[in-house]
Amino acid sequence: MTTIPDRTANRTLTPGLPARLSLTPKTTLAGRLDGAWWPRSRDLATELPPLADALEGRWGRITRVLVNPGHWPVVPHKVAVTGHVLHVGWFTEQDPDKIIVLSYVTGRCDLLVVPPEAEPASAARLMTAAAVPGSLLTADSLMSGEAATGRRMREARSSEDAWESEGGAAPAPRSHPAAQPVVGARMIPLPGYMRVTTWRP
């Protein structure tokens, strides 16, 4: 009989980097999300312990998390965190950009998961938007909106780069029509307004 050791349960916890979180302020306004989490990798066994530690002070002992396996290569059943074992479940129907956190004290909390590879500016926008009290935006809608923003910004940068690569010079200013003599132009006074010039060939 082959025995597979449970490396998760016997794992020695080593202090890592703190979790990057943005949580909604304590308020009576209930929104679709309770904040955002920006993990540094897609390794749940590494990322969940600092998340649980960071949330424990506000939400009490974290007992279980639920994820969509689409964004996580490996979903362990249990992860050792400070003082206890955290149970991990998954549902393919769950929004892939969200993690559900359960605790004895608070109950359920939903966090937007900012992709680990996100640029800092993009992550900052997402984390700020997810922590707005009473917001009705879902994780999916926030990610879709940020994707559109990212596309617009890349297109703007591309246009600017092209402009600079072509010399970055604005076209020579054209002389104003009023500075040239025009045959047949006449001024029409309008009461109470500035005069408007009409051009007739």
C-alpha cells in the first residue's frame, strides 16, 4: 500500500510578505464586494496563510475559503495557517475573479481577486473600486471595466509613441482666414451678441 504524506498539514509556516488587501470601511452600506485581494502568485498554499492572518483581526478566525479553480492551477483541500487548518473548496459556477471567505465571527465575505500579474496602476484602480461601500459592481464587471480601461490606455500610448516616432512635431499652423483679404465678406451685427462673419463666394 502506498502512503502519500500530507505535506500541507505538516508544513512549517515561514513568515512571508503580508497580504495586499483593500477592505471596505465598516459601514451599514452593504455592497456586492467586501474589498479586494492582490496575491503575488497563483499558489494558494503560499498565498492563503498571509491572507488569513491579515483578515483575522477584523473578521475573526478564517475557517474556509471558496474559489473558482479556473485561475488556480492547484486547489489544495487544506492549508495550514497560524494556529489552525484552513479548508479550501471550489465551485466552477463561482465568479473566477472572486474569493469567498468564511469565518465564525463575520460569516461570509467576498473579495475581488486582482490578478498577480496586474500592473500596479491597474491593481490600484481595482482595489479602490472594490472597496467602495455599498457598490453594486460585481467582480466580473470590475474586471471587464478595467480591461476596457487598459485597452484605451494602451491605444493612447501607442498613438503617442507613433506620434513621437514620426518626429513629434505638430503641423505648421495655417494662417487665419480673417488675416487674408476675402472678396464679398460682410459683417452682420446681431443685437446683444458679438458680430458674426458670413462668408460668401
